[in-house]
Amino acid sequence: GVYYTPIPVVHFIVTSIDNILRNDFNKTGLDDEGITALDFSTGTGTFLLETFKIILDKVDKDLRPHFIRDRLLTNFFMLDNSSSSCFIFFSITRSIASFQT
């Protein structure tokens, strides 16, 4: 079936992973150069979108376009058996790629 994870739960999970990476694995968090992620059931893209938001909050505004192009769009991936989910995520990443603020 199709399940939707509420945004507060997604935020909790993603920030928890970010904290674990920093506290237990000696990384800078989800923004660390060595981090690659796959959302294997993307659906509406809420997990990847929340991940991108948390990461971009840490990145200087002037460096965001470079960071998005060179890190986010190359280290974070989605997989879903629904073509509409793929289209939704493609639209999200296009919006993020044009994110300038």
C-alpha cells in the first residue's frame, strides 16, 4: 500500500540521523563529503526534501548553488516503483537546483 510519513516524524528521523553521524561517526552530519544516501521508497520525496533542507541550513548562502550541484544532486538518490513519484522527485530536485536563497 501507499503510506505517508507526517513531516514532524520525517524531521525527527532526519535530524536524528544527522546527530548520530556527528556524535557517533565523527562526521559533520548529512552534509559530510563522505555521505551518500538512497531513499528506496521515495513516494512524495519528503525524506530527501527534509534532508536537503537540513543540509542547506548549514551551508553558506553564497556556496549553496555549488553545493547543490556538486554534492546534493550527486550523492543523494531516489528509487520508487511509481513513475509519478519519480516525476515528483525530479520536479523537487529541479526546484532545489535553482534554489538561490
